[in-house]
Amino acid sequence: MMKMSSKNSLESTVLQPILKVGKGYTILALFLLSVVLLGVFAFLTQLSQGLAATAMRDKIFWGIYIVNFVFFIGISHAGTLISAILRVTNAGWRTPITRMAEMITVVAIMVGATQILFDQGRPDRIFNLFLYGRYQSPLVWDLLSISTYLVGSCMYLYLPLIPDLALCRDRLAGQASRFKLAIYRVLAVGWTGAPEQKKLLERAISVMAIIIIPIAISVHTVVSWVFSMTLRPGWNSTLFGPYFVIGAIFSGIASIIIVMAIFRKIFHLEQFLEEKHFLKLGTLLAVTNLAYIYFTLAEYLTMGYKLAGEDKELLTMLFAGSQAPAFWAFLVLGLFVPLFMVVNKKTRNIPGLVVASALVNVGMWIKRFVIVVPTLQVPLLPFDVGIYRPTWVEWSLTAGSFAGFALLFMLFARIFPIMSIWEVREELETEKEKETEKVIEVPAQPQPKWTEVFPAKREEAR
Amino acid sequence: MNMRICLVALFMALLGALSPTGAAFAAGDGSGDAVAAGKQLFSTKCAMCHGAAGDKVPGARLASPEWLSNKGDDGVIQAISKGKLPMMPAQGKAQGGTLSDDDIKAIARYLWNAAGISPEARGADTAQVSPVQSANVDKLNSANTEAVQVAVAPSLSLVAPTNWYRGAEGALSASLTTGAGQPMKGENITFYLDYDFFIGLDSGRVSDSIEIGRAVTDENGMARLKYAPRLAGDLKFEARYAGVTGTNGTVQSGVLVSTAAGKIEDDGHRFYRSDAGIPMPSLVHYSLVETPSLSPAAPFKHLTDLKLPALILGLLIAGIWFTYVRIAYGILRISRVYAMSHVHSTKESFEQTRFFLPVLLMVVLAIFALTLLSIIFTSPDTHLNLR
């Protein structure tokens, strides 16, 4: 079915949301906007009252802002890391997915970095990080790594967009608004599809795809080091770097599945986002799920066997104490139920995967809460256990952040093609070529797929 | 507190090495059978602790006329037969030792003789020691020097530092000399701590020597070991010199042991104050976190600090951001391809729109990269107040 789809139907399907959207889109956007405005109001309240408007106090000094921060930075791995890995390993099925994944990355980092602004209480002091930051501090490692990742992700999103932007510039002339056309014209930087341009672009994309992988890994490693460079119970772990990275990829894949399902539905992309794409991502989800279960076991078993220092208090709180509901919810609903759903044949379909992914994301948010808050509750001095119950300000900012995440995504889809048209087209052509080769029984020449993308390159290869 | 020095030398000479050692007391006007027998007995029974020259035990200066005179004839005999616990075991047969009364007297006579004091002067006051007798002491010493040429037992003495705190580093120094007092260079000294393995248990003391380190003697015959004791209180340290490598032309074997008591005080916190950073060999001085110093430092004094990690991190960040700028330049080249093929048909302003984005991108990326790099490279000097 896919190979039958013509060039025009691909273009029109993908470009459709840019030109015209339904009523549902507008209603949803307005709803999200109102939630964002609630968040803005909460932020203004927090600005005027200071962090006293939150439940963070001397003992629990990191709350759900930091939970959100870790969560969004984790989601951001969806994108760039997965799309880059799939690109480098030359997985042909990736083409309809990469754009959305990369969009998730960029939006998630932006929203994630904003959480730091909320958590600061005095956002004007963020510049102190630049003025007085010392690289001896893990917080400055965060600054270096996340800003590098954000810029890298934007470029990695932008580069494959160039041919599509040129397409928009050419095809939508007279249809789209002047503003949009101006954006396309500037961002397309005069792309004409000339062989030399393709060569340049191809080289830039492959460089970015390779360089972005270690940067993405460094980001979540450094985020985890903010915790594990301390002697706090539960944070004092050498495992945290890889544990966080795997967790980020895990929740990132779940996010892609959810976003894909939503876009497939509202923008009618069923023709391109087939079930096989979901199932392949489902396999990746199951693999990272198993890895995360393994890491979780390794983390808690080694800690619980030794019970050094305050670990006993922490683990008691997690396993059977006040945080037990959160901990077991994460473990059962966030890890084992999704794994079962992905593995089980009956639920191994698009709705099943979407439910599993939603559970994974909820579970991973809870997991970040379980990492951040209970550790701070354990007193290091002979005091009572700390208590943390987020206020409406914190919940509103959290809701606003999630709404903002979705809204930014929707706005993005209104301006830019949500699927990489030229890459999908090349992939379709490759498949078609293979089909014809089979028919005339000519042994298929094993060729790297990227050479198919650029005829010039193919000439060289031959 | 003065240094508390306790010097006890033990030379467990093998038989072959024993007979020449006896030459140490061969000087003086000693003659006659009793003195010769005493000399023989001394070398086999006493020299192992007291040294061939009788000067190894500070509390018993057997070669000193003053010391002998203070003791008196009877005192010396009593000391040998009944011993001086804890260090000196009783030697008299009546006390379970191996020496008969005659043997003891012979040894005593030999000692007096070697010290150059006549039998008449024994038991007399110190004042009675005449200059002539002192001169004999010199003669004794010079005789020792001559004896080196034969082969003299080396001597080892260990000194523990004073004002020593738990957890603080102090230097144990052992000096190794030939019997004649010549420093021995390049010899291996092993240091031990007499350690009680079951501190606080009532059921007896289970202790042994644990090795705490090794050092090689320098040209002054000194071997120093830096050691930070983990225990407070009175500790016993030991230096051992096993065998001789023959550097000084002497061939000896056996083990020389010297012990020293160290009084370790506990000031409560020093032991747990860890250093900031790990000292690693490098071209420049740096540590990950600097130790704050109390004295105000001149600005930029610490520019060399923290340089290496900053350099590594800076190069990494610079490399990544340079790649970004390079890719932005690639985008510029993409737009140039367009400009070259369309220059005849487009307006100038249009062209500028093409170049605008890539150039802006390059500039912004470069500025951001420089900002991040400046954070890294100014890191050591942002908090001068902490110095």
C-alpha cells in the first residue's frame, strides 16, 4: 500500500496541517493555552511571594520542578538520540518518525530548561551561572551540557528540514500566509536540490547524527551527577549515569509512540505511520524496559544489601513507608505492566502500545519523584523526616509546563512539515526499486540506503 | 616536649661474624686471662644487645668510665647477674641465666679494663676519674675505628617524631651507621608498627609487628618514612635492617632492629579532614577543588590552578561547538550554491536574505561557544574571596 502512495498524496497529507486545521485543533489549542496561562499566573504568584509559595523548605529543597526537569530532559532523548541512532544504523523504517522525534527533543529541552528557572525562585539570578559559574560544580556541567545539547538538537532538527522548507516555499506559494512563506524563504537558505547542495547537506547531517549521540548521553549522565555527586542516601550511587541514560531512552521511546499515535489520528497519517513502525518502536521499548528493570534491581539490591548509613531509612520509606505507593506504582504500573503489554500478543497493537507508553511515562515521572524527594526526606541530622506536599503553585506550573509542551508541538506542526517528506520519498523509491529488481530477477545489489537518497553519491559509489 | 628517644640495638650475628666483632674491646690495657675470658664472654653474650663497643643501650653505657664508676663494681656485677627488667634479662645461674659467678666477674673486669679504670678506682666517685682515664676512652674509640677494617657490626637507630597527631603525617627516621659511625648509604630499612590486633579485649594482648613502609638510606645513612598513624596513644615503632648488601665493603648478615616509641596525640579532627582533590602527577599544579587558604592571595596567582581539567573540558566543548559553527558554514555554502546559479535573476536584497540565516547562525554559535568557554577558563578565578 505504501509504495502505491504517490508523491502528491505524501506531500498533500503532510502539508495539509500547515494550510488548514480542523475545529478540534483550535479547541485543543485554546484549552492548552488556558492551562499555560494558569501556569503563568502561578509563576507570577511565585515571583511575588518567593519560593515560600511552594512546599519546598530547608529540608526538601528540590521538589516537582526538579522532577519535571529530569522528566523532560529524559523525554528529550526520544528524539535526537533515537533518530540519530536509527540514522547511523541506517534503519529505513525510521524516515516517517525522525522529524517528530527530533521535535520532541527540542521542545522537551526547552520546557525542561524552563523548570530550572521556576526552581530558582529568583530567575534574575540565572545569569550568575554565566558570570560566576565554576566548572567544578555539577550544575555548571548541566549548563554546558544541556545548552550544547539544545543547540545541537535544534541544528539536527533544522538540517533535514531544509529540503522540506524549500518544498513548502515552492509548493505553498500563494496558499500559505505571507509570514509563513517568509519563514520558509529564510530558513530554506536557497535550497534548490542541486547535487552540490545535497552533498553538503548529507555531510552535515551525518556529522550531526554522530556528534549528537555522545552529547545526548552526556546530558542525562550529567543530570544524574547532580544527584550522585552527593553523599545523600539513594543518590550516592556510581550507577546513576547509565541508569538515567537508559531511563531517558526508555521514556523517550514511549513519548514518540504517544506523539506518533496522536499525530497519526489528527493529521490522518495512517498511510505512512503503519503498525509496523509502532511495533518496531514497541520492540525498542521492551528492550529498554528490560534494561531499566535490570538497572533498578542492581541499584536497590546493592543498596539494600549493605544498608549503609541512612539507606535503611530511605528504603523503609520506599518499600513500606510513606512513599511506598509511589514506589510500587512506578515498579508495577510503570515497568512490569507495560512490559507485559508489549510482549503479550493481544495487546501488541497500536492502542495497546499507546496505553503501555502512557503508563511508562507516568511511571517514569513517578520514578523521578521517587529519586528526588524521598532522599531529601531522610534526615541527615537528628531531626524528623521531612514532609513535602506540593502546593497549587507547583502543580499549576507543572500542568502549564505539560500544556506548553503540547502547545509548542502543535504550533510547530502548523508551521513545519511533521514528517520528513524528502526522506520518506527516498525511502519509498528505494523500496519500489527493490520491488522491480525482484520482478526481473536481477540479484539485488547490496547498497547503503543513504546512497539512494542522493543520486550524485550513488554515482560515486558505483 | 623533648624528643623521647629510646635506642636499643640488637644484632643477632651469625657465628662466622662473631669472632671479629670481639675486636671492639681489644683496646685498653686489658691483659691477662680474666680479661680475655671476659672479652670472649662479652662478645658472645652481651654484644648482641649492647653492641661490640658496649654503647648501643643508652641506659647502660658500658664503655663509659663515668657510668661504670657510678654503678660501682658490685653494681655492675649485680646488673649482669640479676638483670634489669624489662630490657636486660638476668644472666646469673642463680637467676636462671647461663653465666657462672666467675663468668660475670670476668665480664665486669673486662668492662672496667676496657674503660681504662684501674681496679683500685672501682666503686669510687666520678670525681676520681682522672684525665688520664678519659684519654683512655679516646683510645678505645680510635680502636673502634681501626676495627672497621676488620668488620664491625652496623648500628641502626630509629627516631619517632615529636608533636605527632593522629592522622597527621610524621617522618620516622632511622639512621644506619657502621660500627665506626660511618653512614651507610643505599640500604633498605623496613618500618614496622607494633600493633595490637584486639584492642580493648580483656583476654590478653594479641600483637605483632605490621609493616608500615620501606625506605632507603641516603648519603647520611638516614632512611625516612612518612607515616600518618591511625591510632592515638603510645605506639611502638620498629626499624629493621636485614642483611648487608656490602656497599661499605663489610659483609654482614642478620637482622638489626631498632625500636622507638611514638606518642601520638589526638586532636580530634585532623584525621578526618581529607585533602581537597587527589594529588596527581601533572605539569601544572591543580586540584579539582582547591584547598581554601587563609592568607589572602594575590589575584591571578591561581591562574595555573585547575588548568589541566579546564583545558580538557574546554577542548571538548570547543571541539563540539567548532563542529556546530562548521555545520553552519556548510549551510552558508548551501545558500551560496543557490546564489551562484541564480545571481542573474534575483535582486540583491533577496540574496542577503539567503545569507542572513547561516551567517547569523555562525555568529550566534560562536558567541555562545565563547561564553561557555569563558565560564570554563575563568572558573579558577571567579571566587577570589575563597582563596
